[in-house]
Amino acid sequence: MLQSFLPVISPQSKFIIIGSMPGAASLAAQEYYAYKHNAFWPIIFDVFAPGKTPINYEDKLRTLLSNGGALWDTLASCHRTGSLDANIHSGRPNDFATLFNQYPALQTLLFNGQTAHKLFVRHFGHIPGKHYILLPSTSPANAACPYAAKLALWKEALRKAAGR
């Protein structure tokens, strides 16, 4: 059984980016979006710190948090062979009810891909007062959507969610 990570969040977080379950590289590194070909961190830096290269994982988290963001996955645990979302089964969801009670400023839920969105809706439905935005997965498995297209969609959603 694979185990996800704790949420990355602060009292100033206005939006949360929700994935499905960390991939093998992320689980091995114990870092969200650690796979070097995943576009997640390049997009975050292109939007919130253009021209800056992240120094380390703490720098990545600081950049996201300082711009009102948070991170968590829909699933707390699951079985999965490899890293593909299509191979997820027997998933147990994270406790989003408690998270939303502890962080009431979280109003916008940005879903990193269709699987994250589908799993979330399956387990939690549509929560009143929350704004859901489905974005293209930043995974390299989503090769049908080039980086420039992903960046444009994510940039619009992130800026809106951050209040810019």
C-alpha cells in the first residue's frame, strides 16, 4: 500500500492544488512532483518567480506557499503498479473535511489532471462554497498537451486563484 504525503499548507493559503497520488520518483524522494520531467515546478516558477531557478525543494515550497498556494493529494493511500494514475486501485481518500475546517480561506481547488478531479468528486462530491478548476496534468504522460499550452492554462488559473 502506497502512502501519500502530509499537506503543504499555511494559514495564508487561498488555493490548493490537488493531485491524485505521488508517483514513484516523488515517493522515493519524499517530495511532491520530484520526477524531473514533470512540468509542475517549472510552471509554478514561470508563474510566480519568472526567470528564477529553484534552489531546492524548500525553495519550491516557499515559492508556492508565499503566493497563497497549498498542495495535497486526493488519496492518502492506494495500491498502484508504477506511477500511472490509470493503475490506481483501492484508494483511501485524505481527510479534506478536516483540512477545509482548519483552513477556511481555501476557496479554490485546482486539480492537476482528470484523475485527481474524478477521485475527488467520487469521494467528496461538489463542496458548497468551493470553486473547482480542472487543469491539464503536468505529468509527462500527458504528452498530448505541450508545455506552452499547459503553462497558459495553469497561469490563468493560478493568477486568478492567488488574486492577481
